[in-house]
Amino acid sequence: MDIDTIQKRLESLRTEIQDHNKHYYNEDNPLISDAEFDRLFDELLDLERRYPELITPDSPSQRVGAAPLKKFEKFIHDPPMLSLQKVTNKEEIREFDARVKRFLKISMDEKVEYIVEPKYDGLSAELIYESGILKVGSTRGDGTVGEDVTNNIRTIKSIPLKLDASIEIRISVRGEVYMPIPSFEKLNQKLEEEGENLLANPRNAAAGSLRQLDSGITSKRRLNFFAYDLGDIDGFKIETQIGKIEFLKSLQFKVSEYILISDDITEIENFYNKIYNLRDNLPYEIDGLVMKVN
């Protein structure tokens, strides 16, 4: 094959593999068998090994491979990543509604539209994309200063290394890195077999995995990511919170399948009941609901 043909095949393989990763990790809907996926990935690795000058930073092959770090560098969040209070009972739903209306100086009888979704129990992270390419992945830290964990973020297959849309602006994506419960159980089983101390819960497992100095260890921990907000999008304006979610989804990020938009407090309370009835059957842990003005 001539070099142009090889380059086109590499581009085709990368696109196909990224698409299959999206269906497998974001939508729980694999389109091909593991063996078929492995054949595609092996072909990609073989071509890149023979033509290293054609390797790109967004290639699926580049998710792992960096040398272990000695320490994490600091990363400053701009704007800060503020903490989110959670709603853990129905009284807090009505208290938040009243607080919003006092802040807006409107009547308690007026309607305010809210967006409500689960509060994931993991580790908050920020992803910075420049011209559509993932440049930095960082932990929340204290909200102002976090840690640069880019090598580890790149191992999470639900996080795109390159955005599908043709976007030239700088984008800051915020969300939660978490360890699915089945992955947590398998990890603890492995640790027990090796005589190691067991991890207390999926949240601790996710936090410890994301902060490994060796990204090769992180890659084996099967972490996942829910996107739920945008920090900075370089002058691009979105009018609503659900607009942010839809924008993130259009960029192939995994977002919650359980989202309610409503100005009816009784409907929000019913949604609260629904989520808490589902809680023990979800493949990830939650520790409440998040309620925002839409």
C-alpha cells in the first residue's frame, strides 16, 4: 500500500474503533463482538508500529503508554469548580425552591424550571479540549487548584480523545469519574486473591485509581465518566442547563439517562422517589440528587 492508502486506512480504523468504544462504554450497546473489536485494534497497532510517523495524539492506541510520573503537577481551574450540595430528602427540594425564589426576589407562587439528575459518587474532574483535541484532564482538588492527571484521564474509554464535531474553540468539560460496581467487585476479588487490602467502596476505588502515578495501572481499573457541565467554552453561549447536557451529548460524552426538567415541585418529589427506588439496581453508586435552575 502507498502512504496515502495507509493513512486513509488508519483514519478509518481510528474512527471505527472510537465509534465502537462509544457504543460499548457510553451506550452499553456493543455492535460487534470482543474478538472483532480486537482484530480492528490489532490492525491499528500493527500499522502504527510499521508507520510510527502516522501516529496521532487522538489515536485509540495512545490511551496508555506514558512513562510513570514522579508526581502530579498542579492545575488551576478557571472558573473554579465549585462543590455541589446534594438533595437527600423531599424537604430539601422545597427548601431549595424557596431559597431560589428569595434570591430572585419573586413570589413563592411563581414557577421556576429546574433540571434534576443523580449525584454520582466518584471524583469530579475537568477536561480541557483545544481545537477538538483533549489537552488536559485534572481532578477538582479544592475547586481552585487540582492535579493534572491527563495520562490517566486518557485511559478512560468513555472520554473522547478527539471531539466528533468540528470545533475550534477551547472547551472545558466537567463531570464525574466513577468506578462501575461490577468493576469494583472484580477489582476487590483480584486484590483478595493477591492477598492485598480490599477497597472500601467504589468512590475510594475511583479516587485511588485516577491518582495512580502509573497510567498503566489506571487503565486496568475500568473507570468511567459522566459529563454534566461546562466550565468555559470560549465565548460560545448556551442559554439553559439542559442545553449544556444536549451539547455534551452531541460531542459523544456519556450523560445521565435519568434527567427531569420540571417547574412542578410535586413532580420533582416523585422523580426523587423513582431514583431512590432504582438506586440499588443502578450499575454505579449515587449519593443523592442534584437540582439546578434550568
